[in-house]
Amino acid sequence: MASTTLSEFPFLTAAEFDHACRAFLTRLHAFGGPEALGWSSARHIHPAEVSIQPSPGILRISKTVTPGPNQHNTIGHTLVDEDTESLDDTIQDEDHETLIRDASHDKKAQLVIDYDIAFSETYQVPVMYFVVPGIHQTSLAAIDAVYQLLVPDRHRQPLKSSGVMGGISFGYHPQSGIPAYFIHPCNTATAMRDIAGDRGVEPETYLLIWLGLVGNCIGLNLPSHMFMQNSAHKT
């Protein structure tokens, strides 16, 4: 698909979304790959891998997150191994075993979060879905734990106050069907129009702006250099 302006900005078609995901990955690897942004990986997943329904693929970004010391008991039981803790009581005097124990706990404290960017047929915009290991609940405490873990302090209150139920909602992944959290897309089109105005926007540029808008709120930051690359290509 040639790089052209979107046909119905601030909305996307499924084909434009698919093109945007592939173009973003090309730019990302030219920038130095996902590791350059502190991500574990980034890849385009063909719909056949996650769904039997006809649909565009998804862009999956994986990132390792380390909860703070006050979050270990909040995020389910994923970070707590009771058997290991019982064993620790019997080897406290063994320096070598203590080092192994500490390394084990450090490893357990790291969570790998998969951020799936999917296309919403209803809203005609990208939607960010993510699963937090150990949290698959709709309670206010669970939602608050997600905010504490993923949302930087400066974005927490604005994100919570956006939309009727807050920026982060709970539902089901549109392709895999698994329970997942997502950033509700009801305000996406308006936000994109406010940022880009009436200028022509290409699919790749759309995704960059959208990731800068949504990704920054949940710790997926894009450096300004990636946007400057886009400007350089146009001059």
C-alpha cells in the first residue's frame, strides 16, 4: 500500500491500520530496534495467530516492568512464592543460598507486559489492550493496582478522569478473547483531530501521534527523534 493521507481522518480503515503497523516496525528497527526504547520486543502478529475471524493483525509490544516495593502484595500472587519464602527461613545463615534466594526474588519481581494494539471496527481507531500477570479483576482495587504499576504519576489523574468509566477499562481482547485491560477509545478520534487539525495525515504518522498520546500514559514512551525522522522524510 502506497503512503497516502488517510481517507477519513481522524478515523482509519483496517487496511490503513495494517499498513501503519508495518511501517512503524520498519521505522523502529531503523531507529535501533525495540531495545533502543527499553522494550523487550515488537512485532506484527498475523490475525491467523490470534483469531479465526477475518481481521487486521495486531502490533504487539512487550516490555519488562518492575513493580515498586509497595506493589508486590497488590498484584495478585504472581510475585509471591510462599514455598520459596518458607525455604528461605531455613537457610538464612547460608550466604551462598541467600544470594540465590535474592536473585530468585528479583527475577520474580519482573513482569512482562504484552501491549496489543488492535483495530476497533466500531470506533475505527487503534485500541491499546494489555494483560497484567496476576491481575484479571474488575474491582476498583485491581484497576488502581494497574494504574500504580503502569501509569506515570503525571498521567494518572488525567487518565482516570477521561471518559465515563475512566481511561483504563476491563473487557476481552477482541481477537484472542482473553480478559484484558484496555484504554477506552471513545475519545480517540477527538483527541487525534485536536492534535493534527486539518492537515493531511499518513497512516504511519497517525500511529506515531496515537502512540505518543496513548503510549506515554502507560509507560510506552516514544523519543522525539522518531517524530523528527518523519519530518526529515517530508523535507
